[in-house]
Amino acid sequence: MNRLGKKGDETLIEMALSADDDIAVLTKFKPMRSEGEECNGPLCETTSTAESEVPSSSEGLNSTETTLLIPEHQVIDKRHQSKDSIFFRDGVRRIDFVLAYVDDLNKEWEKKLERRKEFERNLENAGLKLEREDKKESEDGKICFVKIHATWDVLITYAEVLNIKVPIKENDIPSTVENPLDCMLAPLRLPEKVMHPEPDYFTAPFSRDKQELYLINDESTFFSPSMRNRIVNYILTRCPYGTEEGKKKFGIKRLLNNGTYTAAYPLHDCQYWKKANDPNCENERYTLYMEWARFLRFYKEQPLDLIRKYYGEKIGIYFAWLGFYTEMLFLAAVVGLICFLYGLFTMDENMSSKEICDPAIGGEIIMCPLCDQDCEYWRLNTTCESSQYSHLFDNVATLFFAIFMGIWVTLFLEFWKRRQARLKYEWDLVDFEEEQQQLQLRPEYEAKCTHKKKNPVTQEMEPYLPITSQAVRFCISGTTVLFWVSLIIASMIAVIVYRLAVYAAFASLMENTQTLQPISGLLTPQLATSVTASCLNFVIIMILNFLYERIAIWITDMEIPRTHMEYENRLTMKMFLFQFVNYYSSCFYVAFFKGKFVGYPGAYTYMFNRWRNEECDPAGCLIELTTQLTIVMAGKQIWGNIQEAIVPWICNWWGRRKARNNPENLYSRWEQDHDLQTFGALGLFYEYLEMVIQFGFITLFVASFPLAPLLALMNNILEIRVDSWKLTTQYRRPVAAKAHSIGVWQEILNGMAILSVVTNAFIVAFTSDMIPRLVYYYTASENEDSPMSGYINNSLSVFQISDFPDRNKPKLNPENFVICRYRDYRYPPDHEKKYLHSMQFWHILAAKLAFIIIMEHVVFIVKFFVAWMIPDVPADVKAKIKREKYLTQKILYEYEFEKLKERLCQGGKQATEEEFITTEGRMELSRAM
């Protein structure tokens, strides 16, 4: 086995370097070359010693001139050899990263050329190998490509810097006992080679000094492609390219922003619809497409280990969470469907709707006009059908489902913690601290912060942002966020004004138009207003969402966060706060405000002293909340899938339209990937945000719509395949990144879980009619055989028409009605407390408040008890973690022990004998532990 384990002066010596030190290392690193090793490729035409100042052969030449330096035997004939390859022209060195740029003669051409020359020269000095493709070789004749290969020396150097864990011994811990249900779940399983593409190993952080310790069978495949592109990306983000305006410039991100390069990306390993011809290609993209990304595989489990191996842990943990969330939704969807079916089967037995539909009861009850002057008196039985349908969601099962969902949320979050802990063990993330790339200073922070101060830990000078500048930026940021939140509230008020303005029009139209008679029983003025207002509100939500996304990124950039993690957390909180208000404000209005501040006939309340506040449907506001929730939730999911799947597909189809007319062997792998869409740094952020907003819909307002979990389940089954399809087929391969959890989203989910208990308790108490019915059942019912008979008459108060002021009085009263009824609990006109709230109103209000307190306390007690009962880390995972730590320490100590024995045998000094005794003592201690 060939081990290039010699450690020279050029090796990185610190594991936690500052950004300046990183750049210094990049410019000083020289790759070691074993004796007799040949230098392949055009970049090695001119060989110099480590101290030589003579520029390389490619320095000062453009891409065309560099291509001319390629030896004749290396020139590839495009007509005879396929370029659909992930290797350099020699067919040996793997392409780990690709840079693309447009070589056009514009006003900044010379400046960009100088930046590229300096940047690429520094990449070569860092030990990377480059191979260039002239623009004449590209499909459109405009784009130049620079292919990057990381040598073994570069990989082992930065594997140590990034603390990458590598195999040291095959895992000897026996697998868990087989599940008796495995035979039943066999149709849902994927082949073993797909689910577990690699053996399970004990791992340890890589060290150049201990290469004999690791299971290095083949240097070219020891580091997986995802590890290799992580390492190369680490170098690219810290490589300098010169000094401009007295400031040191570095990083591929800045070069992409200023147009020096147009793209930087790792390559997919093959085409997704067929395997590569090269036997050395892993074809993992093809496997992912065939076994995971096709919708016909929707019932199959996800190959999480393969996803993690190909895309990295950060994307793997997202799909693990999404899959687990979807699995847990199945239970909630089943219970919600049962509750809905209960309402459907008991709809004919509902006494309230029976009385409303009865011509002798509902037909004789004359209701007060729905608007001022233009609306007429109407009979209660005209709302017969809507009252029947409201029973689907407003019944006893609603209370049970609200309590169940409060407990389900806790089970979901606690079991996810256990699942996450198991993944952390299986994916070697137990001791993971957010990798150096996440915790190090952002290049933007270093560039914009001109002040420096000494770090009390490292005792090195580093940039910082003065407190005064931070305060000003936070004030501007906070003001901007408040302005946009106020804009959402203003838009919601505008929708409410729309409701009030068109409500009278719908009421008048539906009462006076004969053509609407066939649907007038179902489509009440309240429902018609609610549907049209919900659609209008959804359009406004989408527009504001589109605008605010750009504003949130702009103000987060303006704050200049110090680290990448800090940047993501700040952006996440801004976006979630906005989305929370944007998506849920209309639902909060219907649930907790609509119909609560109406007044009574003759003393109605008005918005802006002009528009009369709208009333709930005689059957309650719950059916309107259900309508609002369905339109916004379903509309968002449909629009989201269109954005995620159809838009990227159209863009890629348009970008590849010319290439389809050419032979496949002329369409290179790097060009194919260049024509795909970019999965940006915030790609997963939007995926999480979409799912968390959906989580809010199925928890915060689930008492009004038991079918919400079922809709979410169907959407998520599609979402998993849409996300996997677009990631595998429509996007460039993302740079692999590590993550041991879903991050700040976990805290957001916990907060929403607590808030959902409160909102559902208020919905059951104040939006549904459950509490008034229960109060009537136990206190006011007079019929023992049918306790709920008479409830409708009891829930409607009486108003004397002669008491109408001119502003409210209808213009027409053809049947000369004397009284009309309205939805409230007030004394009749002949009572001494005329039109004041009756004692029953206060009894019901007290019952509602008592119910909220009791329900919240019961659910919270059960939630906290369940959370306490379920440990965050499974017992078998704890045992495996301890076992692996013990074996890893034992192997490392034994390795050090053998090395020290060799040194002693070779005539070591007294210090070596002391090290020997110390190491032996540590081994004894490890055995004792």
C-alpha cells in the first residue's frame, strides 16, 4: 500500500487558523511529489523548485494560448472521444470542481483576466491541479471552463484541517434485533446495496502522522467525491486573488459576484437516466434517480445513507426530517379522517341543523338584515345546507382531535430527537461541532470590517464591527422588518374592508336574483364573501412574500453577520416572522375577531365609521375558518410545487435546446451540469421554511379542519419526490456540507407546538359553538328526550324593528315584520335591561374561559410528561457511542504505544521513555474504563 505520509515544512500545522492564516497557507502550500513521479497535464510544462520565482507556463496566457501548450499526444479529438467524463484528459485524475467564465472583450475584461490569473496561480500554489477548456471547445463558443483536481497531498492536509473522520476499523457491534414486522414491510424496502452503500466502520479524525492507522485501500477512492468537493470548496472560498483599493481580496464567492467567474460547482458523476460508460464511475446519481427520485417509488423508503454519501449530511438530514415528518403525519391524517367521517355520518342527527332546516322552526324565524338599508329580512332556513356542512367540522370530535394534535406534536418532536440522535451516531456526527467553515468569519465580514482588535482566546488581530455601527444597522434592520410587518397588517385590513364593502352587495344580490336560487342555500353571503376574500388574500400573500424575500436578504447582508451560522439564523428568524404574519394573519382574523365585535341591531359597530363589521354565518364562523385555511394552505402547496418543479424544468429545457441537436459525445459533463440550475446556499432554507409554514397550518388551526393533516400528508408524499427529482435532475450538484441537526428550525417547531395548544383551545371555545351547546345542554335544556331541541331559538336574541335607527332600517318591509332575530345573548325589548347582555352570556363566557384554562393545563401536563418519559437518545445508541469511543481510544493508544516501542528500539532518549510510560498508563486507564 502506497502511503505518502511524510510530513514536510509545507504541511498545515494548526487546526484552527484565522482567515489570514488560511490564506497564507493556501499561497505557501507546495504539493509533494515522490521520486520519479511524472507531472501530467499542461500545467506542469514548466517545472521549478519550491523557491523559484519563475512564473508557470500558464501565467500571463489566456485560455486559448494555454491550450496550445498541451502536448500533441494529449489533444483530444472531439469527433472520436466522448467528453461525458468526470476525469481529466489523462482519464486518471478526477474532476473535483469546475469553474466557468465568459471570455468576452468588455470594459472590465483586463481586470477580470488579471483576477483569474492570480486566483488560478494561487490555486496551483495550494497544490490543486488545473486543466482548462478553451471557449472553442464549448457548445456555445463563449464559455471557458477550468477543471480542478485535488491531489492526495492536498486532501490529507485539509482533511486534518476540517477534522474529517475516516475509517480505522470495521464496526463489530452486532446489528439490532430484527423487527417481526419486517416481512410485512418488505414491499416498502429498497435493496440493501442501495440503503447501505458502504460498510459500517469505526472512525477517527484524520491525521497525516497516522496514515498507517486508517483503512486506505486506494488513495483515489479513500475520500468520497462529496468529501473531495468539500475540501476544494474550502480552498476556493479562502484563496486570495490580489489587492484592490488597498484591501486584500479573496474567495470564489466574491469572484462570482463581480462576474470574474460565472459558475463554480462540483460535477454529477453521470447522467441521471443512464449509467456512465466509465467503469470507474460510481453511478450514484443514476441509482438515486431510479430508486428515489421517481414518483412511482413514492411508497418506498428513502436511501438516506446514499443521499448523505452523495450530497452530504446537511441535505441528508433534511430528507430524513421530511421523511420522518411525513411518516408521523400518517397517524394524524388517519385520526383526522375518522373525526371527519364521524361528522359526516352524524350530520343527519344534528339537532341544530334539523331545527334550522325545519320550515316550522327555521322557516318561521325572521332574521335581521345582513347590511344597512339595502338588505331585506330573511328566514333562517335559507342557511339550511351551510349549517349541515358546518357540522362536519364543528362537532364533539373537534374537541378530541384538538387535544390529540396537542399530544401528537409532542410525540413528533420527541421521536424526531431520537431519530436525529441515531443519525448522528450512524453518520459520525456525535462529537461534531459546526465545522470550521461555518464558524469562521464570513469573507464579507472581513472585507467590510476595517477595524481590528485582539481576540482574547487566540491573541491574534481580527476584524470586528464597532458597537455604534452594529446599533445603527440593527435599528435600520428592525425598522425595515416592522415596516413590512405593518404592511402585511395593512393589507389584511384592506382585505377586511373588501369583505365589508362587498358583503352588502352579495347579500342584496343573492336575495333579489332568481338565477342564484338553486345554490342560494349553500352559497350564503357570508360564504361568498369569505371565498372571494380568501382568494384575494392568497394573491396578496404571494406578492408580499416575493418582495420580502429580497428585502430580508438585503437587510441581513446589511447587518454584516460574523459567521455563516449567524447569517442563516438571522435570515431564518426574519423570514419566519414575516411568513408567520403573512400566512396566518387572515386565519387569526377569522378565528378570533370576525363576528366578535358586531354590536346588535340599532347599535352596530363600524370600521372607520363607514363599514359595518361583518357577522358570522348563523351556523358559526368555524366553516369560514375552514374555507380560509383550505384555500391558503392548498393554494400555497400547489404554487410551491409549480415553483419547485415546473419552473426549473422549463429553464433547463430552454437552456439545453441547442445542445439536443448535437451528438452526445460533444456535450461534455461540465457543460451538461453548467446548463442546470444552481442550488444556492439558501436552497435548503426555503425547503425548511415551506414545511414549517405547513406545520403551522396543521397545528395552529387544526381544530377547524381535521382533514388538514391528510392534505399535508398527500402534499409531502409528492414533496419528497419533487425535491429529490429536482435535486437529482434539474440542479447542479451542491457542495457537500455537514450538519448534525435541523438547526434553529427545531426551536421554531417547539415554539409553534406550544402556541398550537393555545390557539386550538381558543378556536374550540370562541370560534366553534361547542361551549354554548354544552352550557345549554346542562343548564337550559327542558326536553329530556331531546336535550338539544330548542337550542337555535335559545341562541338567537329578539329585536323590535321599530327600534331601528334610520341608518340601519331596511328600505322595504313588505310583510310588515314586527321583530327580527340576531345571533347573540341579550335581553328582549320588553325587559328592563333592554338589549343588554343576559346572564346566560356571562355563563357561557365563564365556561369558555374555564375550558381554555382546563384544556391548556391538561394538554401541557400530558405534553411535558410525554417529553419527560421519552429519552432524547435511545439506550442502544448510547451504548454504541460508548463502545465506539472506547474502541477508538484503544486503537489510537495501541498505535501510539507501538510507535513509541519502535522509537525506543532505535535508541530513543529519556523523554521517549517517559512518553512510553505515559501511553502505557493511558492504555491501562482505557481498559479499566
